[in-house]
Amino acid sequence: MKTDFVYFLGNSAATSSDGGLDISRVLLDLAIILLVAKVAAEVSDRLAIPAVIGEILAGILIGNSVLGLVNANEILYVMSELGVIFLLLQVGLETDVVELKNVGRASLFVGVIGVFAPMVLGIGTGVLFGNEIMTSLFLGAALTATSIGITARVFGDLRALATVEARIVLGAAVADDILGLIILTVITRVVEQGSVGIGTIISTTALAVVFLVITSTIGLKIFPILFSRISKLSKSSSTIPVVAIGITLGFAVLADAAQLAPIIGAFVAGFSLRRITAHERVERDVSSLGQIFIPIFFLNIGINTDLSSMANSKVLGIAAALSAVAIFGKLISSVGAFGVRADKLAIGLGMLPRGEVGLIFATIGLRTGVLNKDLYGALLVVVLTTTLVAPPLLRWRLGKEQSAVDDLDLISQEPTNGWLSVSDGIISLNGTPPVSMLVELGLDTALLVSDARPNENMLDWFALHRNATLSWNKSATVGLLRVLRYGSARSWRFLDAIGLISRALPEVASAMSARSSDATELDPTHSLRFPTVDAICSNASTTTTDDDEIVLAAFAKDINDAGADWTQAVHRLGLDLATTSEINMLVEGSAMLHSITQVEPLQITDRLITQIANHLKNPKTVEQCRQLMNARDNINETQHFALIQIVTGVQEVLAHPDLIDSSSNNPFEVRMQAAQALVTDANIHARISNAPASYVLTHSAEELVRHAELVEPLPRSGQARVAVHRTANDEHEWMVNIATKDRSALLARLSGALASLELNVINADIATWPDGAVIDTFIVRSAQKPNLLALDGAVRDSLRGRIANVQRGALNLSVTIDQSAHPWHTILRIEGADRQGLLRDITAGLARSKVIIHHAKISTISAQVHNEFEVSDHLGRKISLQAGERVKRALR
């Protein structure tokens, strides 16, 4: 083997000029393959064709047949072989041996016929085309495989997983996988021995069976004990999956030593590992590795494919004949479902696609030399054809069936013991309910399937109405809450199988689909569970209906985290306006708390605390927002401390005695009334009454009065009134209040005036009245009190003339837009190198972007500015995505 390897390297694209391994070329090949594989998978998914087809076609595209970007070499061969190992390991992990006991007679017969019929027909076709018996044997064996994953996806898309046809086909897949692998092993060894005889076939079959029995017995008996011990002794979470993969490779080596296909060893290791406690962790890690190595296998098939050899009439003729017998052989398997009321054609179509396993057969045949390039190309065409035609044909057949409507003669009265009953672990449907009960009964059954199995009649009833129009009512919402509180992953799998989720709550189905494709998630059942809901329910001290809104808010949060439209999902539940508003408040409030605690350096001001209190309005809502954030956001110790500080501050504001005495219990109303009580002048009173809410909440009653007196009467255009006071925080900090009439780029003009006097602005606040009156409050640092006369002159000059020396473009500032960190406004965080007049230039850029500035927090550390602006559109709403892009362009 070593000599072959060196020879191969000497004749491949992976060699350097001195005949050694060209590692840079290998890395380039892998980079091309992985990137192209991912693009092919994404395109395939959007075109609704199996990803394996897209990956093979992509391999042909980058191979010598078309672009010649990647050549076949030994490194790719070894990695593709690892891909096959991981593929069969995944198949094994998905095969529950215990389920073999539950495979019905119809499924077993369909599976057996579906293996032997195409094999016999394939052998006959090979002989008719003049091939040797060994080659014909391999052709027949290659036609036995069924890629059930493709069929299962089609059934799921059509909400037909609960139909009797789907149950038969999916059950037949269990027998199909095991029989197909045994046949592959036997045929491969017979071919390698070079002779075909009854003795050889019997001995090889016996060896394969003995290997399967011994290794599976060892695995099923020893693996659970072994991995339980490893779990107790190991300190690293990666120990178990790494050991599992090592054992899988060891089983593959044992199979090879026994002159059997290595993949049979990987398959046995897979279904043995399924019995260990940590099999979910192993499944997820194997899936992550498989996403790297399995596409290499499929693309390598395309890379090795010679299109020119496949284009001749001989290959196409063989391919047409093999495709015909491959299709007929699977269609005839449906006779195994005799005595069952089912669509036999749909069953046969469900068995059609060859997919991954058929490609493995063809690749092994080419490697062992039993198949030449013509026959390999013909088999490749068969696999592609059957895999491509099966989904649309199955959709066509199942789509012809219309949903049954209520037959009033069949509908029965609800039995005294209810529509559902459980006996000996079997859930039964009592009588024939009306279709209007479908949602309610589906949710009730979902609760029961955690510990029991639905019987055939129940599944048939749900399947019969899989296209019925669903109606959602209050009872359905109660049922959903019960599933959220007490259900399990099996509950959501059942609801998905009967198509209830995709019809009644499509946003939830979208979220589950997005989460199931997340390779970073270690729990493969996470797409069937709602972790925030789980956390809320497990920590809840009560389960009364008073907590319904937080459970539904947790449900909405999980949907939102998966990227689906949670607002539409909540709307579908038919809740009253008050409950819907409360759920919205909880989701947005928890997101706001999360966003605030993520900011570094963290600055929690009285202004922010007051605004949050006014937004959330009552202590219960604040506490529920905290619970939602704690439930899943995985915050660190510093962020947790900040959360407690924020919540404590907000609760103190809401529990203040002044608020308790207030009839409205509203911080805004309390602050407004306190300021108005300090004045007697009707104009000042009116000015305070019409002040913006965010401004009122962030200033004391005394400050509101002082500002109103400065503004009233409203200054004429180009005029201003200026007042300076020392702050209570620092003897070198001064508050500069400027009252004027609003105009374009006002903050830029005023900050320019302060910059001209070399006053360092560290904070800015803006309040604007409906009549155009503005009060701008700046906190500046200065060793001496700013000269009021100089300030007044600089401000008047800035208001009368043009903005001087405003730099446009090339500001080189980074802008972060946060829509969650404030109850009403958008937060802009702007960072970059400090320089003279930067605040003026930033505010001018924001003015050009047509956003309104409500507050600015200025900070400079090591010559780097860290500015934060509260902004809105001209209607006081958070800015849009388009406005955010304008801001980024203006400050770039």
C-alpha cells in the first residue's frame, strides 16, 4: 500500500516539484471543495432538490470534466473514505434496534421485497448486456439501497408523516438498511475472492452475520457500561464523543480484517452507540464532523466522474435499462403491503430514491475493479435519476389526495371517558370526532405521547385531515400552554408529524427548522424543545393562569431567537389585546435589559433607570423581564450584577412613596405634577405641561422649572439665552443650558460654539417642544467657570452664520446601532479617533441623516472617543434600517 501511495502522489496534483507532498495544493483543494460544497447545498435547498445531487454536480463542475480546479488524489480519497465512515456511523446512530420489534408486517415485507426485487432485476439486466456474473451481481446489489432521508423530507413537507403510507415506508427503511449492508458486504467479498459459488456465498454470508452478531452484541452490552464509567471519570466534555469516534474507526478496521466492508463496522458501532446515555452528544459531534467529511465524499464522486465517457450511447443505454429496473423493482415492493388500506403507488414511489447508499455501492465497485468507468457512470446516472424523480412524483401522488371532510353520519358523540384514552402505553381515539376538534385533540395527544404511543386509528384520523383548515380558539391556546409547560421533545415531534405546527403556527415550524440546522447546538433534540420555556417552567413556583403571559413570552423569545417572526406567531393565538400587549412588553423588555447589560463600559444612570421604570410601568413586569433574561441569556457575573442593579433601581422608582400616593402610579405624571406645583406663572406652567416625556423623566422638578423659565418666552430665530451652573458631581464640571429656537443642525452649531471656546463636552441633552422651543443642556469640563458673555457671543454667532469647517466624509468612525437598549429611542454608539471639532462634525452628520438627537453621552479614553446618542425619527419613533444605513454612510 505504501508503494501505491507514493506512486499515486507522484502522478497527482498534490505533488510538489521534487515529487513530495505539496501541502499548499492539498489545502487549496480542500478549501475549494468545502466552499463549493456549501454553496451547492444552499442552492440545492432553494431549488428543493436533495443536497447530495447538488454536491455531485458541483464536483463534476470543479473536476477535470469541466473547470479542472481540483484533481483526484490520494489525500482526497482518504478523506472521502472517512466521509463514508461518518455517514454510516450517522445511519447507525439513527437506527434504533429496539424499533425492529415495532416494524409491522407490511413494513417488513415492503423492505424485503424492496431489496431483493431490484437486485434480481439488476443481475438479469447485467447479464443481458453481456457482463460477467460478478459484475452483474454488483450491479444488482447497487440497486437495492433506498435513501429514506429524502423520502422522509417529502412526507414531512406534505404534512403526511402520520399517513399509513409514510409509516410503512419509514418502517421498511429499518429492514432495508440492514439487508442492504449485508448484501453489500457479501457481494464485495465474493467479488474480491474472484469466484462465485454457493459455498462462497454461504460462507461469506455466514461470516457477515457472525460479525454483525458478535460486534453488535459486544456493542449493545458493553458500550452503555463502558461509556457510563468514562462519563464519571472524565473531566472534559469532549472525551465521550472522541472515544466513540475512535471505537467506530476500530470497528471499521475489524470489519476490514474480517474481509468485510469497513462501513459495516461503522454502522454496527453507530447503532450500538445509540444505546449509551450520551448518544445525543455523540450524534451532534458526529454531525459536525460529517458536515466536513461527507461533502468531500460526494464531491469526490463528481471529481472522479468523466462526463465524456458517460455521454456515449452504450452508457446511456445501460443507464436507461438499469433505471427502468431500479424504478420497477422498488414500485413492486408495495405488494408487500397486502391487506392494508393504503396507496400502494405512493409506497412504491417512497422507496425509489437511491441517494447516498447507492453512491457508496457504486464507488466501492469502481475501487475494487468490478465496475469499469462505463458501468460506474451508468450507476451514477441511475442514482441521480431515481433521487431526482422520486420527490416530485411523491408530491404529485400525495397531492392528488384531498382532505376528507366531516361525514355527519360517522361523527359520534363524545364518549363519557373523553375522546382520548391510554391503556398499556397505547393512546386510543374513542369514536370519530369532528374536524373542528383537530387542534385541541392534537395538543392533548401531544401531552400523552411523552409516555405512550398513538395507535394506528388515531394516526389515520390525523392523516385523513392533514389538509383541513385549522381553527384556533381559546381551548387551543390553553392546550398549547399545557404542552409548553408539561410536554417534551416527543410532544413537539408528534405535532410536527401530524402537520399541526406547520399549518397552525408556521412561524414556529420555521423556527424549529432553523434550529435543527444549527451544527453548533450539542443537543440534537433542541429543535423540538423550547429552552426558555423549559427554564421558566422549571423555575416557576406556581402554574396558575396568572403566569400564562410569561410562558407565552418565553415561547415568543425562543421563536425570535431562531430568527422567525414571533409577533405573527403570537397574533395567531387569538389572544385579547391586553395579553398580547403584555407579551410584547415582556419580550421587548427582556431584550432591552439584555442589550443594556452588554454595553462596556457599563454606565447605569438615574436617567436610564427612570425611563425604564416609566416604560415597564409595574413591578411585576420588571420581575418577569428579569426572569426571561436570566432564563437563557447566559450572562456573566458582571452582567448579572448589572442586571440586579438595574432591576433594583427600577423597582425602587416604582415603589417610591410619591408614586404610591399617585392615582396613576406613573413616574411621568408624578414628576410633571411636582414641577407644576412650584410655579404660578401660567406660561411657565404651560411650558412644563407640554414638555416631552423623556425630558421630564430625566430631570428634577426644580430643573424643569429652571429650564422653563429660561425658554419662556420663546427666543426669536437666531437668538438664545445661556445659563451656567456648577454641577454637584465635580468642581471642574459645569452645566451650560442654552434656550433657543430649533433649526437645522442645531446641536452641531452649539457644539461648534463650545469647541471654539475650548470647552470639553462630556454630556449633552436636548429637549424640543411642539412650538420649536429647544433647551440644550451641556456638561463641560473646565478649570474655570465658562465666561457667560463669551458663551453668549459664540452661541449667537453659530446660530446666525453657516456651520464653519464642518468635515464631510472620511470621518473613519465606527457606528453600532442598538434598537433594544432604550424604551423609545435608538441608541447609536460611535467610536473613533478624537480630534478638535469631532462632536460638531458628528452631530452635523446626524443632522444630514435626518435623525433627531435626544441625548448625547461623550467619553474620550486614550485619544479615542466613545460617544452614545439617543436618536429617533421626526415622529419620535426608533429609526428605520434605511436611516441607520444613512447614518453609517454619513460618518464613514
